[in-house]
Amino acid sequence: YVESEGASECTSCPSSRTTDSRGMDEASACQCPEDTYEDSAGNCVSCPEGMTCAFGSKYDDIANYATDPTLVIPLVDPGYYTLAADPISVYLCEDGNEETCPGGGPQMCGGGLVGLVCEVCPEGYAYAHGKCQDCGSSTSILIFLALPVGLMVLGYLMFKLSNDLITVNVSNTLMSSVLVGLVITTVQSLALFPNLSIRWRSQGDVFGSFSIFLGAPEDMPLTCALSTNPIVLFLFRCSLPLLCVIAIAFVWCISLLVAPVEKHAPWDFY
């Protein structure tokens, strides 16, 4: 750069700095080169992996980027995530998903997601069909009603299958139980396929339709009725087999109460 008109030669920029073209007329044109950024101490530092640092990127401008997007800062690459409190520490999003982690400034998420690496929806919302959707009171009520009703129906069918005069044969009952168990295990395995580090195409939607057998169906988001806390959701899914046993026991208790009434029914005396 040249500080005065008519200078016979250019003045060199300080060490590790440069200008974006020759013949600049002021020292402020000396900036950190591409793939580096200026830290708080004024030093040019290498750009972290998962970020893109254009010429003149400055760390101190990150805090004001949300209100002034014309500032030149180290930008997060798609598929990565940074926190506003520590915008240079880069996290890789799950499978490098560029839809949920679009990159740009710190804490940028797609589909209305929030949290570290854009993994959860805000309270009152549930992730379905690629974005966070408002739960609404009707959805929560539907889930609370569907769960006990579904367990009661399942318990009744299993109890009926085991005690019906036609199917009371032990071999038939055992065969039916084993068959149902194999089918459930198979569809649960298929439901896990989309979670593998494989770029599925349309088949990913087919596998995702079996997610109901994992206790996480998209069409009935559990976070609406329970919580966005992953520990709560995990404990609920682990308790599903126990809830099925409780449902069968409940149906069995009802059958004990109903049996004496049916035994003395009028039509039994003809």
C-alpha cells in the first residue's frame, strides 16, 4: 500500500497480513489473508476446520454479525455448528446434515430446531416431516388417549389369543407368540436403517415408516406429550414392554371379575 500520493514504492503490510489488491492507499487495507482470521489480540490465526474465513475476517465482529450481516467474519460451513459463547469451537452435526445445520453465523439451525448441533425443538413443538411443528393441545390429548387405548387393545388380543377355545393349544399359542416377536424385531431393525451413516434416497422414507415400533413415530411426536429431554424419551421407550405387561395383567384382572357373571348367565341353563 502507499500512504501518500506520488510515493516511489509501496509500503509492506505487517507480518502475516496483506491487501486484496496492489496499490491500496491506507494501512487499514492490510488484513488477514484468506483462510485466516484476526483474533482478539490482533493476530492472524488459521481458520478452524468446518469454517470458511474470507479475506479480512475478524473474530471481534462475530458478536455483531446478527445485526449487521455485511461484516466479514469466520463463517460456519454447512453441516457444522458453533455456539455464540464460543464461536470458534466447531461441532459436526449428525451425519453432517446441511438441512438442520445450514451454517453461517453461530447457532444457526434450520427447520426451527434449537440446541447444540440443532437436535431438539423448542418447548411446545415437535419435529415432524423435516421441521418443528406446533404441538397444539389436541395433539397432546390424542397421544395421551391413544397410548392407553392401544395398550388395552393389545392386551386384550394377546389374552384372547391365549385363552380362546380354538387357539388354546400350546403349540399354536407358542407359534403365534414367536411369529409376532420375529415380525416386531424385523420391523424394528428396518426402522434403525435411516440412522446409519448411509445417504439413503427414497428408501429412507420407507424405513422411517417403521419408526412407530421404536416408540418414536413422526406422525405422533412423543415430545408433545412428554418432553424434549432425551433421557425422558429414552426411559419412556424402555418402559414400553413393561407397559404391555401391565396392560395384559389389567385385562386378566378384568376377566376374573367378568367370569363369575358369565358363568351364571341365563343362557347357560338351556
